[in-house]
Amino acid sequence: MDAFYASVEQLDNPELRGKPIAVGGSSARGVVSAASYEARKYGVRSAMSGQLARKLCPDLIFVKTRFDRYREMSQRIREVFFEYTDLVEPLSLDEAYLDVTHNKKGNPSATLIAKEIRAKIKEKTGLNASAGISINKFIAKVASDYNKPNGQKTVNPEEVEEFLENLEIRKFYGVGKVTAEKMYSLGIFTGKDLKTKSLEFLEEHFRKSGKYYYNVVRGIHTSEVKPHRIRKSLGAERTFSENISSEIFMLEKLENIAEEIERRLKKSDVAGKTVTLKIKYSDFTLKTRGKTLPYYIRSKEIILETAKELLFQEKLLNSVRLLGITLAHLNTEKDEDKTEKQEIAVQLKFDF
């Protein structure tokens, strides 16, 4: 979806249409959740502080988030998807992968299906959507941003190599700002540059991600569209109204976060082994510290004690504006492994 939260707000309030708006907090501690395209022209982006957004765009209008409304609209959009295929893998409220190889409409053209879906979303919600169409999830994801807003891009099999070679490295899905800067320092500016690097070179500089970069620039991405994605982590975080400088004052905040995680774990009936503490400093530097336990946990007491241990593991670099805790290596992953093994066993029965 195009600027989903902001577009919903402009849809519901005609006075906001055509104006630069930001969904999120305008206070000193506020963070932008989404920005309209009118605001993006000024450099306003999601995850930006409200103060900086206001500096970039003095006429910026801030609107409070309404997640219940966004979920309602998201559900309408997904209903459209299911008219075409049951192979729908949601990434968030406003984005999903669809496998339309064998679709309910019997339409052999994924390009025409994407066009139909976008038109139907517009008809049923009044919102614009963009789409990327290609041979795998990675290329489709990259292509979906190519002709935004309200557009689509098809990368046919014979066009994949040229498309990826000409692509700026920062537009590769999975290459963030920090990774892009590192690639620039190594002389990698486009897909073509990336393709000249050996697997050994990429693994040396990017570790496990090296193999991913090596494959995707060659159009290799074998991840299937999974309708029922199994949760692999669960977490919560808090941004403070004022920066905190002492670990002692952080303990109460961590306890509240641990309680929230315990509530979510019990609701989802899962447990996990790896506790990660997230610390965002007042200068927006982000640090994480993690520990894997030999057993599954879900109680707030153990989560809190592990988070405390991680907090005191190193001296704080600065005052802190945000703390978060994530529990990963959930026991749901065992179910996923079992499912994958069953799928492989079934596949081996086919005659090739």
C-alpha cells in the first residue's frame, strides 16, 4: 500500500488531502510512524523524530495513530487477495506476498492480476496500491517500490539479470543504510558491482549475509510464499518522555516491558530461549545485547533477570531514550522445521 497509515487518514479526513501529514507523535519524544507523499518531498520519513520532521517541514500536520482503523482496512485488502489465491503471506498490515502461479481466476498473466487487484483495492477502500511482479519474492519486493505511488513493475525472467545489475545497491531489499555505506566503501554501488565480488569476499565482509547478497544479485531466492508464517520472535519496547541516565531508573521500565512480553507469550502460548536487550541512546545510536538460555522461558521474572544481566554487561555510552526486550528462538520454530521436513518428504515422492 502507498503511505498506508497516512493515506487512510487523508481518506477519512478530506481536509488533510494534498497536505503534508505525519502519523505519530509531534511531542519532543514523538516518532513518525508514516508520512504522506506530500511530506516525503521535504525529507520526512517513518521512524524519524517528530522534532526533526517539523524542522524539515514547518507546515507538517501531525495525526494520532488509529491502529484499529488500519487493521480494519488491512482486512478488507486481504479479502481482495484471497479472491485470487490462498497463497498470501502478509508482511505487515500494508504489505503481502502473493503466489499467483495457479490462481482462482485462471488468469495466466501475473501482470494483469496485479492490475486487477490494485483496481479492486481502490474500488473497495479508496486507497492506492503498488505492485511488483517477478519470478521470486526478492525481485517482486524490489520491483514493488519501482513505480510508487500507484504503479506496478513487472520483471520478466529474461529481464532479471539486467534489472538487478542496473539497480542501485541501496535499493536491494535487505541492504539498510549502514550496510549500504559499507558497500560503498568496498566499491559496490550497483548490482553489477556486487556481482563481481566472490562468495568468499562477501562472507568475509558481511558474514552470514554474504551468501544472501551473492545469491539475490544473481536472481536466486528460493523462499516460498508461506500463508501461515510461524512467529520467530516476540518483543516490546518503550520510548521515554525524558532521557534516562542511570541503570537503576531503567529497571522499573524493564519490569514493565517484561510484564508485557509475558502477557503476549501466554496469549500466543509460546516460549523462547534467546533474550535480546535493545538500547537506543539520546543520539539515536542503537545497540543490542543478547543471551541464549539452555531452556525455554516465558515468565517475566526470568526475562527480567536476563535483561538486567545484559543491561549491566557493559557501561552505558550515553543517556537512553528507548529500551526494548525481544525473546527469540521460540518453540514454534520446531513446528516449522517439522513442517519443512514433511514438505521435503512429500516432494521426494514425485517422479521427475
